[in-house]
Amino acid sequence: MAFYAELGHAPIDQAEQVLTRWWCEAEMDADPDQDRIIAAARAGTLATGTMANVIRLRGERGGELPGE
């Protein structure tokens, strides 16, 4: 319900950002390494990158993002 509330209240020019953030959360929730990733993030040792890199890598691997 929080997703629908956030999307419903978002200005139209921010709808894509809301969808992308929730898509990322859904992917993270489905990741079997979720506990390791969360621990690394909390410890400050999680490797980070840009959304542009995520999109590029996902495209190279044949994946799609919402709205594609």
C-alpha cells in the first residue's frame, strides 16, 4: 500500500523515480544475499555505483527496468 500511496502522491515528473526506487527494493528483497548486502552497507564496505552503471550492466545481461 505504501507504494501506491507514494506513487499516487508523486508529481507526474517524479513517477519514474518512484517506480525505479520501488523496483530496486523489490529486487533487493528477492536477493538471496540480502543479509550479506545489508551487513556490508551498515559496515560501510558495500561497493557502490551509479544508477547509469546498474542500467548498463542490466542491459548487457539482458534485463529490463520498469518502463522499458
